[in-house]
Amino acid sequence: MSAHMNANLHRLIVIFALFCAAIFGFATAAQPICAEPICIKNTSLPVGTRRWDWTVFIDPKSQKMDEIRCVEYTLHRTYPNPVRIVCDKGEREQPFALSTNGWGMFKIKVRVLYMDSNLIELQHKLHFEPRNRSAPCPPTC
């Protein structure tokens, strides 16, 4: 099987798992919970009048980082293809990063799918910082 076919098969499996989680209600949580201290962060840079390049990612200090399979980000409905799935862990400083461009702040829905098919749902308020800094994560329990 080619690498391209493997990537497509992997993506289909992840989409199916997320679909099943939504329909059949695998373990989910509406907000971060003490048992799963995961923090979502973002960085941003101004790129003109009222426009920003930004990246949202999982805080690399989050527990169980090695057990994450994919992260699904749901952006504001005005974005093309607002549901984006990232299965590449990518850089150590910004794992499961999604980068794009925009002008307004909004809440990003985040679904973290683990290797064991468990799922946790979170939200992150996108914010713009002039010096490309990410806000600290809230304290865990």
C-alpha cells in the first residue's frame, strides 16, 4: 500500500472514530477536566490592518501527549472548511498545530482523540497578542 493510500486510510479511520464518538457518546467532556489536564494555546502575529496569522496547538506540557492520535479543530463558520483534523504531531514546541489567518477572535472547539479511541472535547478562546506570545494555561485541579 502506498504512503498516500495509508495517509488517506488513516484519515478515514480518524473521521470514523470522531463520528462514532459523536453518535455513540464515547467518553467526552465539555471543558477540561482534572483527570485530563490538556491545555490549548495559540500564538499570533499581526500581518496588516486588522489581520493576524495565528497558530493553535496543544500545550506541550499537557499530560498524555504521547497518547494523542489526532486533534480536530472547529473554526468559526466563516472559514472555508471550518472543521480541520491534525494527525501530525509536528514540532515539539507546538504539537498538533493548525495555522491560518484571520481578523476576528472566536471560540475554537477542540476535540482530542486518543490512541485508545477515547475523546475529550475542549474550547479555546482565540486571542491576538502583539508579540506572538501565548497566554498561560489555567491551573489544573
